[in-house]
Amino acid sequence: MEIMSVSAGHIGAYAALRLALWPSETVAEHREQIERALASPDADQVAFLAVAGGEVCGFAEAALRHDYVNGCTTSPVAFVEGLYVLPDRRLNGVARLLIEQVVAWARGLGCAEIASDADAVNKDSHAMHEALGFFETERVVFFRRSLR
């Protein structure tokens, strides 16, 4: 298993994994976002891929958040924006390796905290976060009211 930064050679596989996590966008939209990020890298954002036997089997995306992050007391905070591992590769330490790389990146930038979130009903994600050393800080319900 190798954890690496995203490169142009992995765009297709990476876009497919992003689609699995975020299906509300098309694979073309995911490709476009990846290509934009590669063309103009942002020091406040990072993406890592897990590659095993030539197969891209997971990714982690993180960003520095300078605004308030729920449950955190410092700023900036490294925030895990996305973490996905192929189902047949789960429970084999892939997510742990990806998060360790994000932690190393965050520490290198002087962060004292790393945060993440998960849908309230996603119990598998909750268990994974806990196994990786995260702890739940709060639960929030968002509301919306149309003004039209």
C-alpha cells in the first residue's frame, strides 16, 4: 500500500472514487474539479490517494479552515473534507494510512487539531472516525426556510 499525492495519471480513478462518495455530481464534474486543483494547487488544501497493486483504492481530501470549526478550540484546523475507501478494501487500515498522511500534513502547517464530520445516520463512518482517534463533539440539525 502506498499513499501518494494526486497526479494527472490517477484522475480517472480518483474521479470515480469521488463519485462514489459524492454522487450528486457527475464524473465529468469531479474530473474538472481535480484538474483545476492540479493546475493551480492551493497550499490550504491537499488530497492523497491510496494505491495498492496499481489500483487506486481510497482517497482523503483535507483543507485548512480558518473559521470556527464545531468542537475545536484552535485555528486553523485541518478538516477532512472527504475520505473514501473501496468497500472491498475497508477494515484493512487504508483509511488509517490516509488519515496519518493528512495528520502529517496538518502538523507540518502547525495545526493543533484535525476535525471531520459525518451524516448523522452514517454509523459506519462514526465507527471509522472513532477507530481513527476522533471523538464526537456535538450533533447539529440544519434547518432551511424558503423566502420565495
